[in-house]
Amino acid sequence: MAVIAMATLSTTAAAQEACSDYTVKDGDSLGSIAQTAFGTFDYQMIFNANRNKISDPNRLEEGTLLEIPCADGNLASGKSHQDVIEEQEAIQAARAKKSNIYEPPIKIVSGNGWAPFTGEDLKGGGMLVRVASTAMQRGGNDREFTVSFVDDWGSHMETLLPLGAFDVSVAWIKPDCSKYDLLNDESRKRCDEYDFSQPIYETVAAYWSMPGNDYANVTSFADYAGARICRVDGWSTADLNTEGLNDPVVTFVRPNSAKECMELLAKGDVDMVSLDLENGAAAASEVPEAAEALPNPNLSKLETLHLITHKTNPRGRVYQALINRGLTEMRQSGEWYALISDSLVDVNNLSN
């Protein structure tokens, strides 16, 4: 039996503990399990640990055995994050062989203000920058690279990658290009002009509102018609566009940061904030007035984040092959999960 009420607490909640296995029961949801185990409706860490068992975060199958991570993100059944990371670094150091053929460093660009994903103030530049950097040294790769941060995210696509100032940008949502006619111009540009790596991360797009707002618990995307929706400037709205939510059906408000979106939500200047679970939770924690904001319990979407290269870059597809090779090895070795969880815990510690 499927469970779809993300924010509804279950009567079986007492059995849900961190650092243990848990069998899904009728009435459970990822949100309720996370709330009981960790005190938050942000269930992304549980989702990451059980990605091979969960195809849709809105629907859990009764009887599914989930691994509930420990508070530090480690799994009770496996090695610690640090042990996995150190083990893989040692393997790379032992096999690395520098080529005599000069190959220029790959120029990677990201931006600040996107915790826990990217940010110069975060460990290793944030979890997606850590994964991207590590991929350059895995799967037989041994490529030098540089990482820079340019906070004007729109410039990555408009000028920096097309002109060759940088080779790879971390990281972007890939729109559903099969629904090209429903996409806005920015999303169509991604389909037309960019190559995407394998998914570097799968995030849950959530839709945050304040209790009592008319749009807080709508049950279909069509019910958002007429809403004022906040989405950070330069960030994709493809998840909403493909559901028919474009101007003038809805009004998009586009400030420069997730924190500003939450401030607008708390003031009642917008009805809904479109942010992934981690970023929404982090932004709400920075705005005391938005402490009661919750993701819609009925609606969410799974989105994939990728490293992108511009199609005019003569080495772009070579770089994509390097990235994909490294990512594949990291997934197989467990290093991907170790880096992701270690980064999430680091950000949570900074916010406490």
C-alpha cells in the first residue's frame, strides 16, 4: 500500500530511530519517518541512503525495509564516511600516473549561496563541488583542474561557458526536453546548447508555504494557478513549467537568494517558495519568521542535477566522458554516498 502524506506523523512513529533498519508501515511517509528519527521533515538523507529502493519519494510501499542513517549520516551496516573516503584516496594515489602529454587544467566554475550544494565557505566548496572534483581523479582519470566561484549564476550559461572562460559548471537541473513545447526559453536553451553529465545528485523539489496559506496543501499542480511563486533568479522553473505553471497562470518572483524567498514567504508577499528540501530547510533556518514554513505534503518532484558543458567547447564531450567515468566508480565504491553524507552533516553542524 502506498503512502503519500509526506508531512503527516504516523502512529508507528515510535519505532523509527536513527542508525537502524525500519520497515515501512501503512500511514508512513518519508517526511514522518525523518521527523521521528531526526526531528525534521527534511528526508533527503534517508532518500539518499535508500535510492535503490525508492523510485518516487511521494510513494512508499508498505513492507519496504529502509536503512535509517545515523545522525552523522553514516550507515550502521557499513564503514564510516571518513574510512571510505580515505580508502579511495589511497587507491587513487597508488595507481595515479601522470601523462607526459600536456593537457590544460579543466576549468570548473560554481557559485555561492547554494548550501549545502555549493559555497566557498563549505567543506570542499560544498558537496557537489566535492563530488565533481573527486570525479576528476576517479575511474582512471588523473586530470588537473581549477575551481572558481562566480555568484552570478545566470552568467555561467549566458557568457562564461559559451565564451570558453570555463569548461564545466556545477551544477544544473536537466529539464525534461521531451516536453520542449512546455518549457520556457531558459529551459529550452539548456536542451539546445548544453551537454549534461550523468546525474551527480538527485534532489527532491519541494513547494514551501506558511500554515494557513490558501496554497499550503493543494493536491495538484493545477491548484497553484493564481499563486505568487518565489524561485531564485537564474534557477530553473522547468518542474513547474512542464505542469503548465507559466506566466500569467502564476506570478514568478525572482530574488537573488533562497533566504530572500523565505523572507518574502514569511511576510506574505509570496504564496509558495519552490526550493529543494535541503536548500529550503537551510533557508528557513536563517529566517526566524519562516520557522513554521513546511513543504507541501502532497506534491514534490524528483530532479537530477548535472555538470554541464557548452556544445561549442571542442573538449566538452571528452570532459563529460571523464566525469561520467569518475562518477560511475564513485557510486560503485560507496565514495559518492560518503562525500554526500559527510557534506550534509558538515552543513548541519555549521547551522547549529
